[in-house]
Amino acid sequence: MKIERLRSTAKTTLTGLGGVVLAAGVGFGSPAVAQEEIDVSIVSGFSPAVAAVRMLKESFMPGVDARLAETGNYKINWQEAFSGTLAKPAGELEAIETGLADMGVIPTAFHADKLPVYQIGYVTPFTTTDLVLIHEVVDGLVDKYPAFRDTWTDLNQVTLSASGIPDNYILCSSEPINSVADIDGLKVAGAGPNLRWIEPAGATGVTGSLGNFYQLVETGVVDAMLVWGEAVVSLKFYEVCENYFNANLGGVNSYVINANQQAWDRFPDEVKDAMVAAAKQYGVDIGEFAAELGSKARETFVANGGSVVEIDPQERAKWAATLPNLAQEWVDSLEADGVPAGEILTEYMQAMRDADQPIARQWDQ
């Protein structure tokens, strides 16, 4: 090889000039490749106290960095736009669509009208509490069915991965809830799509978000919130709720990591590959994080003077049976637009059956 011949020549010629000169000659023959730095703004309306943002900082962003460091060709200069600095909660979709941010995490529950196919978790409650399983199954559906990715075409975005954070919805309340009957008459805050789960039990739903649930209960606007164990601990909801009713409503896919189309087109392929791989790992990591912290929620609740009640399994089954056929409504609406939603639903539910999940209602049957 030419380089080897040059090195051999340099060694022969410079032998009498000392090791320092020889080293300099060899170094001159192998110049370092300049590393390209890429500015990337990443958005969420929530603060890092919320798990979806915390795991951006602890999983996704360092995951991209680590993958790129393997070759050293590129380095990301992350520009964090969290805590409402660029977009408020539920404003992330528009910020990415318009290019205010290059990428970010979008809570899909707040955009049911624009992202109907992504509501599959919200139309299949009482199915599973395994958030990693939900992430892996939904990501598989996204890869298989064009309807998921086609959703983003008119929104000027590219989706990297779907994930979630609610591994198991519970009711956190200021009023005691010892059974489903106690939900009757309560005002309950939720993300929107999940409010249909509690309305058949006699509750009045109030749309809110993690950003204002605490205040809604503290000020008496609502009596309870539909949340999950990790949020109870991370956001200290136990300070305003004295009662933790584990309704075992199950978990959902609730976030996507997306990039603005024009920003994505600018990124080199190596950067794109690193981002997609890190986004998929983010879904696993956030699921494991939610499960770990959520497992401490009951202890934390009791330690702060609260009470914990587990729903009776027969009550859970009865509650699931009283709900409208949410999944079939979803199927009918999407199939009217040419989306094979029935096939998607069956595949999702079959994956849950194959994983032996605690399904209280077979939504595809």
C-alpha cells in the first residue's frame, strides 16, 4: 500500500534523526479528520421533572452522543428548549411542524384529532401494565403500517419512535375511593381520551395535563386525577391527594419522538441512524424507569400519610364491560378513511394475549 511504502521510506531516511522526528513524520502521513458539529434544538413544554423529558436528558440525548462518538465524525450541540421556554405542554407538535424546534417529544393524547391512529392505547384500557411491551408492539405497528408514518406527512415531520409513560393509570384523589361506586359524582382530571374510561362510572371529566393536575386538585377544581405511579412520585401528587386507588386501568403509548422534516433532511445518514436507534432505546428506558419508580409509589404515598386501595378484580372486569366499545368506534372511524384499523387492533391485542397480559376485555372481539 502507498501509505505503508511512505512510512517505510520515512523510517529508513530518518533513522538517524531520532524518535521525535520519526513520530512527527508518521503523524504527518495520517492527518485527523475534522469533526462536524451540528446544532439541534429539542423541545418539550414540560420540565425535566416529568419523566418524558428526564429520559430525553438521561437516555435519548446521551444515547445519540455515544453512538456518534464511536466514529467521531459528528457531534451534536444540543439546544434544550424545555419547561415552556419555546412551547407550552401540547404545543410541541406545532413547534416541530413550523421549524421552531428541530425535534422533540410530543404527547399524542393531546392531539387525538390530528393523530387518531396513535390513540390505540387509549381505546384499549384494562389490557396491560407492561410499558416496554407497549413500546415494542406499537413501534412494530408503526414500521409495518404506513398509516402511522403517513400521519406526519401533512404535519411536516418524521417520526423516530413511539413510546409511553403511563404504565398503569390509577386514580389519585382528595376524596376517599374504596370502590368503583365511590367514583360516581367526582370531578376527575385526565389527558382527554382517557376521560371516557371514568365517565361510565359517574365521574365528570376535566381535561388537564401533568403541568396543572396538582393545581386543579389543590384548588378544588377537581376531586381526583387519572395518573400513574411514577408521576405520583416525580411530581409529588401525594401532597394534594390523600387517596391512591389502583384501578389497574393499564398503560398506553403516549409519546412520540419526532423531527422537523427540513431539519431531518439536513442531518447526515449517520446522525439519523444514531437518533433512530437512541429513540427506540428511549422507549425501553422510559418503560423501565416508570416501572421502577412506580413500584415505589404506594410506599411513598403511605409514608406521606395517604391510603392505598387495590381494586377488586371482579369490579375491574365489571368496569371494563360497562365501557362503550371504544376500540370499535376507533376502527370504524379510521377505516372510513382507508386505514386498516381492524387489522391493526387485532395485531395489537394478539400481541398482548401472546404475552399473557391481564386483559379484562378483548377489544378486538
